[in-house]
Amino acid sequence: MNERTNTRIVLKSRPLGMPTDGNFDIQSVPVTSPGDNEMLLRTLWLSLDPYMRGRMSDRESYAKPLELGDVITAGVVSQVVESNNTDYPTGTIVSGMYGWQSYAIAKPDDYRLFKVDPGLAPISTAVGITGMPGQTAYFGLLEVGKPKPGETVVVSAASGAVGSVVGQIARIKGCRAIGIAGGKTKCDYVVNELGFDACIDYKEADFPQKLAEACPDGVDVYFENVGGAILDAVAPLLNKGARVPVCGFISAYNATSEDQIRMPDVVLGALEHPPESRFFVVTEWIDEFEEAARVLGNWIKEGKLKYRETIVAGIENAPSAFRMLFTGENFGKLMIKVADLE
């Protein structure tokens, strides 16, 4: 008899503004055994990312919104604990999109299912610096931003899971890396530990002036994570021919009306010399994920890439921990530790 119980968190109601615990329902359901050619996965690490907020709203976007009652979407690192597939024997570590739940049934052809190499880096990084956030930085900067040695690269949310990697890759590629983050502690971390050339605190009253002083030759690449007032400060500094990869604009994710949202293309399109800019999703390069993970892992081993994780224990704490993304409480990659290896 299977005595495993699956704790899963589903969307109970659509948030208006900042999500509350009342928008989620925590359920305990029996775990079913895997069928033919299937595997039972036990979640070890659960990723929390800003994009999840968009999926909770019934608003047109690049991905279909969650329906009420759906398990909240998320990337996870899991261990195969039962298997009917010889390519994924019991004990195999994998990453995939199995959501806010402690167990999931997987099939070998599931979208974004990858084996995790524990020898590459700690397995938690498969939802962090070697996984989706790191690859978002890697492909967004290199394929959309196209930085050249000597150029100035600016990135918002520079101490976060994506932004911190963007600036470090910019340095690896011979660019000046200027970060934008909230508070002295985060800015000091970005410069002193991650090696950015400068980091500007957007909470300071003279933030636009200090940003301009840090970019005397203008901005060639701006990696957009935030939008709002930060984009307003960066936009006038963009050089002719600049590139702007738009990863997200977290400042608008909890907006309660469309009037509160100013899309990056509107702001950038109003400039005298609009930059080359586009919104991108990391899955555009899904066929190159495994190679990118190896590159990122090797940079970690070589000491070229550093990272920090904010870890919250217990899947039941995912709703409250999720809000940390919007209050600035997290440092680096935010994740839930769900379980240890069996």
C-alpha cells in the first residue's frame, strides 16, 4: 500500500494586487503509483519566481493563465522514487515544471524535463544559477543583448536570481557591468562579491543622477527586469544602437488596474532613437539548455560566477515566501526546500 501523501498548493482565487494566503489552498491528497513508462518524482527544491504572479491573473500573456484549482506552476528539482522507465531509474535527479507540490507523476517526454548532474554544481542550482534563472540571464544577455567588449551593460534587480548572473556574464565578456538594486546591503554585495563595476540604489532620492554618473558613456545594453521608475531613469541614457532584452517588469505585476501599467515598449518607443528591444522567454533556446548549464557550471567551478540562495523550509510556506519577491526580502535565488534526498 502506498502511504505517500502529496501536499499541493492550488490557486483558490485570483489575487488583486499582492497575493495573500487566502488566494491559495493547501491540500493533502494520496500519491498514485506511476503507470507504464512513468516515474514518481519527489520534490526536493521548489523555485519561486516573479513570472508566477502573471500566471495567477486572468490576463492575456505569453503563457496561458492558471485556472482556479490548478497547482501553481513552478520549476522543481526532484528525485525519482519509483520508476517504470529504464532511462530514469530510482534515485535519478531531475528538474522539470511540476509546480507547488511534493510529488508528481512524470513521463520521459515531458516538456522541460532534464536530468540533473550532481557533479556539475549543487543540485539546488538546477532551479537557480544553472537552471531557468541562470539560463534566462545567459540567453537573454548574449542572444538578445549581444554585448560587445568595452560596452556598458546595466541590469535592474541586480542582486536577484537573474540580474546577478547578467552582470557577471557581462564582466566575463569584457563589459562594464552596472547594477541597480534596493538598499546599501544589496548594492555592496553586487559590487564586492559579484564584481560589478558599480551598483546604484534605486531607493536614493538622487538615483537618476547617480545612475547617469555611473554611465558617463551612456548605456549600450539594458537588461530589463523591473520597469516603472527604474526604466524611466535608464531610458534617457540609452545610446543610439542600444539593445534592451525585456525579461520582465516586476513593478507592474501586482497592479490593480491596467492604468497602472506602462509597458517597456511604450517607454522605449517614445525615445528619439528607440533601442532594439524585445520581450523574450528562455524556452526559445530550450534545445541549448543542457549545454548552457554546463557552461554556467564550469564558470562556477572556475570562480567566475558566484551566487546566493534564500532558502525557506517547508512547502506549506510557499505562499508567504512568494511575497518576498515583491517586498525585496529575498537575496539572490529564492527557493523552498521541500525534502532531502532519500
